[in-house]
Amino acid sequence: MALLGFAACAEPAPQPVAPAPPRAAIVAGVAPHHADSIVALGDTQRTLFIEKLVGREQNEAQSLAIIDQVAQENPAFVVHLGDLVNDGESSTEWAYFDRLIAPLTTRQIGIKPVLGNHDAEPFAGLVPPEAQQRFPALGRTGWYAATYRELGLIWLNTNLRGQQRKQQTTWFEHAMARFETQRLRGVLVFTHHPPYTNGEGRSGHPYVVSAIVPRFLRSPLSVAMLSGHVHGYERFDTAGKAFIVSGGAGGPRVGYRVGKDAAFPAAYESSSSGPRPFNYVVITDRRDHLHCAVKCLEPHADCHAGLLEEFDLPLLQPAPPP
């Protein structure tokens, strides 16, 4: 996976998990496993102590089950959609994260994250030192881009404020324009905060809606925007583009507004307004389209034989070189 030079503008006891791997394994690059597939997942953070006091879920065991399953998928790499930990300042929580992802790092399956609000808020939206040590591509501000198998990939930091936010917006526009000059089949954009959600007590992020989505929708190359933050699963279609929310890797789950109460028409419809199953998305490159399989943990009424839903995203076919 080639990282591109777009960053010029940037500057209580856990459930038992495996021993932490060496730090070098976490920093290591992507290994060529199943080079036709990647996995996207979000929100592996543990439930905060204050959340436990008000009865929110504690899902450390489910997080570990998700990571174990993803390791068996053997993808080329994993995109983490943010909220890796519940407190970006806590070395204890980062050590827990290291142990949690050991099934991936011991197989040399790389993780390419965006930052969530729990990761970045203590640092005014910038990249915490613990994250920089583990994921150097984040740099200081948390936006970066790469190409992979004739796909453009963009990671954005939706926690930024003020001037850094403006710089990221300009960088994003330039990154999209540069991708549009290359022989690519599509572009995927990764954010923590989604532009659309029907999650109870949640709303689309104003910055993503106003500054990111318009340029994304204008591009003939853009295929899907994947986000976390809302702890469950959702999918929306706008102007032929997919907006996927996969925040189901362990954070305490939310309910949903459905039917006439929904804020946005959903492409994925659940059978109830209750919490959705723990999940991750396997994205497989089949040359003329991306096949997306949303895998889930049972038992749950919406999870059938480990699958929540499947769908395809069409890709362009690049013109042959002159």
C-alpha cells in the first residue's frame, strides 16, 4: 500500500486478553495477506466507569471475539474507524488496546486508523502521543491518504477545530482532485463521525456534512464513506454513493429511530429499534465492484449465520494508458 505525499498541510479490571505483542509489531507495515480484501471496524473502546454506573453495556468479551474473527479473515489490513480507546490520555487504556489487538499484530495484519473523539478530545482534536507511537501515518493532525489496488483511500480527523479543520478541508479537496487525475477505479473515505445516522441521541456531524460530503458527492470516483461513532450498524445511499456506519466492535450500543421516526431513509433496515449486533465490514475487491459483507456476532435476531447483510459497490474501469 503506497502512502501518498498529501500531508504537506498537516503538521475496573478488563476481561482477560492475550499478552501484548512487541511495540514494533504494532508499528509494522501492512503484510500482503488476502490482498483482495480489507476490513473496516469501529469503536473498540471499553465502557467508561461512569457509563457502567448508569447501566451501559460492558463488552470487552465481544470486542475480543470481533478481533479474533477479523484475524481469521486474514485481510490485507484493517481500517479502524475511531475510538480505539476510551481515553486517549490513559496509558492503561492503550496497553489494553495493545492486548486486545494481539490476534492481528501477531499475524502482522496492519491497522490503519482514524481518530475518534475518545482518542483525540484530550488533545484538542490532535493525535495523542500514544497513537503516534503506534500509527506513525497519523502524523500530528491525523489525516493521510494512500492508494491500494487502484483504489484511493483517505483517512480524515473529524475532531479537529479551527485552523487545523480548515487546513484539512483544503487538503481533502486537493487529495480528491489528485486522485481524479490518476488511473483509479474508486475512492473510499474514512471518518469517525458520520454525516448520517438514525442512532438514538445522535446526529450527523456538521463539519462532515458541510465541508466533506459535498466534495465527496461531486467526485465520479467516490464510492463509499465509512464511519464509526454510532455503536451499531447503518447504511445510507445518497446520489449513488454509500454511507456506512460500522461502530459495532465493542462500545456500548445504542438504539435507533426507525420507520416514521427515522431522520434519514436507510438502505439497511433493521427489524427493531433496539441495539444492533456487534459487527465489522469485509470489503473484497472484485475488479468491477467491491463486495461488502457485514459480519456479526450471534445471538441476535438480525444476525443470520454470522452475516448481517451483503451488497456490492460498483467501480470504474480505468482507461488504458496512452
